Amino acid sequence: MLGITMTLQELQEQALKLSIEERWQLVYVLMRSLQPNLQSIAKIEALVQMANDPEIQAEIRSIDAEFAVAEQDGLLDV
């Protein structure tokens, strides 16, 4: 980062000196930089919703019951 360090207030002051078009470009660049984080958050939220879904919980219990016999195959915990 070119060795430039700014406080948030300094950054805001500099941003206000930009033209409207440049500010929109800045917004676009910032949103693109946040996109991977937003996608990760969306995936985590989807997993949490799935984990809390009663139908999915019932399906997992059903799968666990099907494999219960295989768990009794005599293998020790590894």
C-alpha cells in the first residue's frame, strides 16, 4: 500500500474532494473488495439455516439410524 496511512476521518475528507463520478467508482471498488466476505457470510448463514431446519435435522437422524449398524462393526475408535 505505498506506505500511506490515513485515519478514517482523513480518508473521508479526501473522498469528499472527489467528483461524484470518482466517488461512485470508489464505492464500486469498495463493494467489489467486500464481495468475497459477503459471499462467505451468506454461505455461513445458509448453513446455519440448514442446521436449524427441522426437516434437515430429521433427515440427519434418519441417516444416522441407517449407519448405526455400520458403527457396530467392531472397529475401535481411531
